[in-house]
Amino acid sequence: MGIRVIDDKCVGCSLCVKACPFDAIEMVDKKARFKENCTVCGICEPSCKFGAIVMDRAEKTNDISSYRGVWVIAEQRHGKLMNVSLELISEGRKLADKLGEKLTAVLLGDNVSHLADFLIYQGADKVILAEHPLLLNYTTDAYSKVLYKLITERRPEIILIGATFIGRDLAPRLSARLGTGLTADCTKLEVDDERKLLQTRPAFGGNLMATIITPNHRPQMATVRPGVMKKSEPDKSRKGEIEKVDVEIFEKDLRVVIERIVKEAKHVVNLEEAEVIVAGGRGLGSAEGFKLLEELADLLGGVVGASRAAVDSGWIHSSHQVGQTGKTVRPKLYIACGISGAIQHLAGMQGSHVIVAINKNPEAPIFKVADYGLVGDLYQIVPLLIEEIKKIKSEQ
């Protein structure tokens, strides 16, 4: 899909310039012209009273045979790689090996070259390093401009991006400008014999899993939620290429300027990296129940999680939520207390190594995925567990 100006019909009235919410249209010699930051949203088309702006909605295909390689956009914040980027490097390694292609990590920022070697250790064959003062903090305009130029020049076959706040802003902007598809929040990625990326994600509220392909356009793009893919161990003996590229970006290219970053002083639970999670659901009955779970979690060196029902009831902050609309986790031990096991919750925790379920209802769906099930009142069972753990610790 594209957009164009029919010069013979354009009278230079500037109505389209006023209509564009992205300031992506300018008048050049009394004719409308689209700037590089045009998102092809189409708002300008009906604003033109002379039919000079046309959206080309005909299905087009590009030369997909010229696209090669797997790219991972390695997100970093304040000089630290995000865990989801390392997970995607591991997953991208599998896809690249099956395709017989190289895996490239693309690293943007300022003074972040020290992270490049670690991306090689994690599994990348090559790191494209783009450093510039205007890339210090993420802005949509700066990152999308740099990445768009790299992608159009080098034509990767597959691009993987973490479904973080940044990734969910960046990925759709890139896919629109590149004229290709994007599948969000994937839980599984594979490639078939025809080099198509099979992008699987929950659909219809998690009631079924949909596998989506991009048959006629490249690159094939997908975002993946943190914690879904398994991160491999780094191999410091690996060697790879680090290429530093020139960045052409100026302050006039940015519509948003970050003056300063203010961090809120609050405790943020890191569910994705926790090895032990003790989660509570509607069966707790009140917010007070989480105090009991906190005691158990502290004894086990873990953190507290929650179902959406508990969060919606206002018993605990949403940062603790596990599930399709929360966080996807893979702890060594997951203890579900008073959680019935809605499919949306199961989608976020069924990758746990060991699952222990505590519930009054022996028919609760949670027992179908649990390795160990305890049928009974959690307010009787959890105190017994706490007592036994304290006893074992005192003996040690």
C-alpha cells in the first residue's frame, strides 16, 4: 500500500498539509510532497478536494528472493541489554541455522559498543552498531529513520523485535514504512520449507492459537513478548563481526525532544527473570491473602505473581500480573494458589519447569498443567508449607 500525488490535479491549496497529524507533507513549487516520516495513514486523502492525493490499495508484491538473513533489534536501555533481546538472539539463531543464513543483531544507542561482544557470545554472527548522541534515549523518529535506512539498504528476510513498550511503538512504524506485515506478541516462531516465517500467537482472547505468514512481502516481521523464548547460555569463545555504521540524523528530524528522564521510586517486581513465583488468584478472597503468599515467596527466594482476576479486584498491582494480558514467565517453580486456570493465565505460565497448584476445586483447569496438585483450602495448606520450609531451613 502506498500514497502519491497527482501533480496535474494538485492546486497547491495546502489543505493536506493542515490535515496531516504527523507534519509529513510539505509544499514544493506549489505541489504537495510527502516527507520521509509519512506513515501512509491516509488521513490526507479525503482532505484533498481535488482528488490529487491517491492511496494505492492494490496488492503488490516485492522481490522476496533478494531478501536474506535474520535480524534481531537488540534493545538496550541506559547501556544495559534488555533480557528479551537475548531471548530473541537465541531464537533467531535457530531460525538462521535452519535457513542457512547469518544472524545479525542491530544495536542502536550512544556509547553502547561494549554490548556488541556480548551479543556475539549470545549467538549473533554479526552486530551492526549505530551510535549517535540523538540515539541515547529512544524516540520514534530517530530509531525508525536509522532502522528504515538500514533495512531498505540491506534487505533482511526476517526481523524480530521484543514486545516491550519501545518495541510495540517501533515495530508498527517500521512495518508501515516498509510496506510489509507484522505479527505482534508471538509465542512460537518457525520457518517452513519455503522460507516462510510461521508466526504463532494467541487469538480470540487466547481461546485458539493462530499461525500467521507473510507470503508476498519482505521482511517478515514479528514481535515477541519477554519471557516467551528461552535464553541460551553465552559462549565467550564465539567470534563474530562488529560493523559500526555512520548515522545521519539531525535535531530537525525529531518531533519529540527528551529533556530529562525522571524515574519513579517504587518497587518493580521482575517476574520474567524470577526462578520462583508464588501466584495468587480470586481464591485468595482479599488483598490480605497476598501477605501470606509474600511470606512463602520470601522463604523460597522468589516473588509474588497474580492472576488477572486478583489484579482487576484491586488486591495487587498490575506489575505482578501473569498471563496473556500480563507477563509471560518461565520460573523453575511456579506455585498457583487459588487460581482456577483460565486459558489466558495458562498461556503466561505453562512454560514453568515445575508447577504446583493449590485449589479447593479438584476439577479446576490448573490441575491439567500442574506437576503437583493439592486439593484443599490454601489458608490451611500454605501455612503448613511455610512451617515445613522454616523447619528445614533451621535444621540446615
